[in-house]
Amino acid sequence: TEPGDDAPTAWHRDRPYWPEHPHRLDFPQVIAYLTDVDHATHCFTLSPEPSAGPAIDDPARQVAARGAVHLHARAGSAVFFNCAAVHGLTRRRTDRQRRILQVYYGHAHRPELS
């Protein structure tokens, strides 16, 4: 992500949950931080959800009910999560670039994500 100004987090889900899976996990994703990410840079932000139990379909309602966690870490760290969870990029006023590598994993017997 290029340097820039603060902006609202664009909350979304990459895919719906897979209800037949015990943890509703269709496409796990890994985000590897290639640069340090802290309170002064753009960062990946996740709204915590249980792996089982009721999901809140609307992202705005999900964030209002369960909050948000800004994931700060040193270069070389990785975030592993369900791409169906509500998440987004939190943009901050910064002069620093944020570089990441995103990898989606799937199930061999399921259709590809892209």
C-alpha cells in the first residue's frame, strides 16, 4: 500500500462462510508482512468472529457488535485467517509504504477462488 492519508476501513468478506465445514473454513488466507507494520502505517484489520455459532452477515453490524483488531507486526510476520471473516485495510496518514504478500489456500475438491 502506498503512503497516503487516513481513510475509513473498507470492511468486507472475500467469500461467504462454508457452512458444511466444521469451522466454516473455505479459503484460509495468509498475509505475510514484508515491511514493519505499526500504528503509523496502513495495517490489516480484522473483526473477531467465533469459528462456530451465529455469524453477523452485515460487515458494519459485525464490527459494531464485536469490534476490530489492528494487526501490527514486524516484517516477516504472518497473519493466518479465514477470508470469510470481516476484515479490511485501515489506512493511516503516513509517509511509509506497507508491503505484504497475500496467499489464499483452498480445498482440492472445491472450486478455485480466482
